[in-house]
Amino acid sequence: MVDYKVHSVDENEDFVYTRSFRKIYRMFRSLKNRKGRFVLVTGTPGTGKSANIYTALKSLDLNVYEPALFLHNVDMSYDEVFNEFFKTLRADLNVETNEDVYKKVQEYDVVLLADKILDSEFINKEKAGLSLWTLNKGLRALPFYFKIELERIKHKNDLKNVNIVIQTVFAFRFNGRSYDILTDFSIFSKILIFIFKHLFEIIMITYSEEEILQIVKNNFKYADDTSIKSYIEKYGHKPRSIFKALRNEGETIVPKYEKGFLYGLIITGIFLIYQIMRFIIHFATDVLVVV
């Protein structure tokens, strides 16, 4: 079993077993006897995706492969990141080719792509993780994810014997603020999730108000319901944001957006989704014709 790392202390203290956690736990437990699942675990930044994933895994006897990815800098091109990703996998698994990678990972119950790939700068401060690279590149990071999806389609037969679980955030910066496309934009985010559900399994980390109250009180014994509810109203159901507010640290992820920017993003996003789906369908059709 690998040594799991949750880089936020807040996410490890007095863990609350919520409905979202039980969904993740049941999903991981089922992987012991099933193959071919591709699961995205997503949620607004600050909801504790890592804590839920690693807490569930610690209580299960699964053979987990969790690779790390250390990028040289955030200015690398998408081709360089793609090549570095598979170079890392080949070296880590001690194999020669990418085809051997797909065969080797079939030996595991699950391949987990989470903190060690997304936030590896917390392990080595001289390197960058995939999330930081994506945040820096913005829309210029999309070709990398297209190439990953094409790899998935190309090797779909090999992946029938592999379980893959990915901790997912599609974040970008605008006017100094950080946004997550999958969770922070109401109807637009719901449209994206609806599309993704036709391609992958989706587990969304969300909390009820009662669960948020319990999570916050477990970490801040002095906090009362009235003050916590006021922070929920301001920051949403994001434990980490509320923790920061209670410590007077402020918050960089602001849940309110300019209408013009939001409408522009929605129109751009729908166009991008349309183009992506056309590209994937066209490629998949070509692959089937060749086969």
C-alpha cells in the first residue's frame, strides 16, 4: 500500500463521515472485484476531495498505484507535459514502452491520479504539479487533456482491465481570482457535468448545511451556528474557505462574478464543448473505421 499524503492539515483533523464520503468509500470498495471503471472525483476547491479520497483508501485493502508528476516549470508546453507524464510512468513502473504501461497497471486494483500528480509542488517545492501548470496555462492547457482523452480512446480495450480514479479540478485565474469550471458557474457547470457523466463516472463532493456545521464545529469548538451560517452564506459549502475566514486569513476564491464575464464564459464554454465533442466523435469514428 502506498503512503498517502494529504497536504492540508485542515482536511485531516476530526474527519466527518458525510454522504459524499460514503459514496467514495462504496466506489473504492467495489473496485476490488471490478475492472474498467473511470471515475472523476470533483467538487468546488476547498471541499476536501483529498481528505475524502485518502480517508476512504486507508480503511480498505486495495492495491493502489499512485504516480507522482514533477514538472520542471509552469511554462512547459502541453506536448512536453504529455511526454513527461508517460516518461514518469515508464520509469516508475520499470517498463520500456507506453504499451507496457497499460499492461503493467492492470496488476493493480486502482490507478489513482490525485495529490501526487496535481499538487506535487507540496512534495518538491522546486517543481510544479499539474494543477499549478493548468492554472498558469488556462485554456492553453486544453490540448494536453485532449491528448489524454485520445489515449483513453486509443487504448480502450487495454483499459477494460484497469480502474482509474482521478481527482479533478479545472481551475483558471481571471482578474486575480481563481475559478473552477466544473463547480463555480451554476448552470454552465451543470451542463459540463451532464456531458461528462455520459463519458465517465462522476462523484461530486458536496455537503449539506448540517454537515458543514458539524465539520466546522469539529475544528473550531467555539464557533456557534449563527456565525457559521453567515460564512456559509458568504463562501458557500466550502469548509476550507470557512476555516480561513474564522482564522481571519481572508479568502482568494470569491463566489460572486461580474455578469458580463459570466455570460461571456458560458458562451465560450458551450462553443468549446461543441468543438470538443465533435473532435472526439470524429476521432472515435476514424478509429472504428480503421479497426
